[in-house]
Amino acid sequence: MKKFSGFIVLLFCAATVIGADEKKIPPMPAEVSGNAVASLKSGVEIFSMMGVGPKKTWDDVTNKVYVLDLAHAKWREGRTVPGAAGRLGAAAAGAKGLVVLMGGYVVDGQGLELIVPDVNVYEPAAHRWSRAKDLPVAVDNATVGVVHDRFVYLIGGRSSSGPVNNVQVYDIEKDSWTQATPFPGTPVFGLSGGVADGNIVIVDGARPGPAGGPRYVASDECWLGKIDHKDPYKIEWSKLPAHPGVARFAIAGGGSDHQHRVFFFGGTATPHDYKGIAYDGNPAEVSEVTFDFDLHGHKWETIATNTNDPRADSRGVLITPVGEFVVGGLVKNLATTARVTELPKK
């Protein structure tokens, strides 16, 4: 009962501190894009890990961790991610009071990108990192979700041999990986999605382009995966109709059990590198469309077509007691940002 009462106090403090003016949530201590994000304590505590800074160069990739306590609207630095270099395109999720950080890639001075299988687990209370079992298939730019506060679903991504349609599930209690039913569509990376009500919704991403064309182009496939109640590794997939707006890359996504929705924010119509340069050589343009998938109504909903402060390369939509937020990323002029932006309301 004391633990539950303490949590209610946290929620009240968060609503009191932030609810009066949600636009005054402080920015992160540093501008960063391609950062992995996660939350704990039902969204009261937010984490941003690694990513690239405003120079957008190989030596501006960081391994720093920033933590926002919504109850006090104040950022602090967490313990840096182990390793000599930071990573880009990693995925993260919070479960069992821990943050699981998975995959991503490192960049060297010659521009070479190496996708890594590293899985690191952060214990905020102990201010400590530990190494977990490596990814069976090392990927970057995958999407992620959690079921039963135990099973972390890592979906799609780019491997050393190209985009994949794997669904890799990490059991945080057993420190083990299992391959779940893959999604039946085109293998993609930079896809977006989330998990809510035991359902996975994924959209878009990048697939290989046609011969003689750009290296990668946007995929317009959307999928719904129903996770079996008894077997967390069995997923029944079905194709969804096209979502509002054009197909995109690097949309921020996240699922809300409470609202029975998966939210999608920003992204670009053309796949791009970590500097924001599209694979056709042109600067990418950030979309202003925000939408969601209503799991109860089984339908897409347009939230806004002219979203304020749209973003690409924000690695997820974070669901909190006071709203849905994106942290960092690339803004419309492709500059990195430290801002925390709330999704618009329908």
C-alpha cells in the first residue's frame, strides 16, 4: 500500500508541476538526434541515451544518458552507456524497473557504420549498467514495445545484410532471446510502431530501392500483430490499410494501453542518413502529420496535419501521465534539438 500511495504522489506532483504549462518542460542538457528513449514508473521518469550532437559528425556521437523526472520537471545525467563510443539507431524500452538498450551502430572517421549486437541493462536506482545477452540478429533502427512488463519486442531493423522482418523477443526475467513470428511484409528498417493491449502496430520504414534509383525508398506497408495470450512468441499478423499521409521513414511511435492507441509523429517521406541527408542526395523534409491507430475502433485517426515542431529521428513516442512526448531528434531545418515536444491533442 505504501508503494502504491507513493506512486500516486508522484503522479500528482507530475501533473501539478507540468500540467499548468506543458510547453515549459525543460529541454535536455544537450541537443541530440537518433537517441534511444524509454520510460519507467508508468512514464514519470524519461530516459534519453546516446545519439549524435549538433555537428552531426562521427566524433559527435555521444554515450551520455539524460534522465527527466516529471515530478520535478528537471533533467539530470545518468551513468554513461559502457563503451568507448556512443551508438546511433539503438532501441530502448523500460520494464521491471530497468531500461533495456539494444543494438544500433557505431560510425568511424571514414564514415563506415558497424551494426552491433550489444544489449545493455540500466538499473537507475543503483546507477549501474550490466551486459545482457547479445541480440541473435544485430540490428539498428528497429521499433520496440513491451508486454506484461517483461517481454521486450524488437521489430524489424537493418542488419549487416540488409533490412529484416524479424521479431526478436527479450525475456527480461530470464535474460534470453526468442524469435517470434516475423511480420510477413517487406523487410524494413526505420519503421515505426508500438505495442498496446497485446497488439503490435507497425508502419512504413525503408526498403531497398529499384535498380538505378536511390539506395532506399519508403515502404507503405502497415501491419497489425495480435500477440497470443498464452504464447508471447506467437503473433497473428494482418495487413492494415494505408495510414494518413504519405509513407515515411523514422516516424516516432509508441503505444498506450490506457488509451488503446498507438501514436505516430513526424518522420520524412524519403529515407535518410543520420545527418538528415536523403539517399537520393537531397535534404529530407520533416512531415507535419500526426496520427494514431485506434485499437478499439480498428481505424486510423488523423490528429493533426500541421503539427507544431514536427520531428524526425526521435526514437519513440513516450507515454506519460500528462501527455505523449518526443525527446530530441531533427527539426524541420534538419538541426538537432534538445526540446521535449508534446504531441497535439485530437
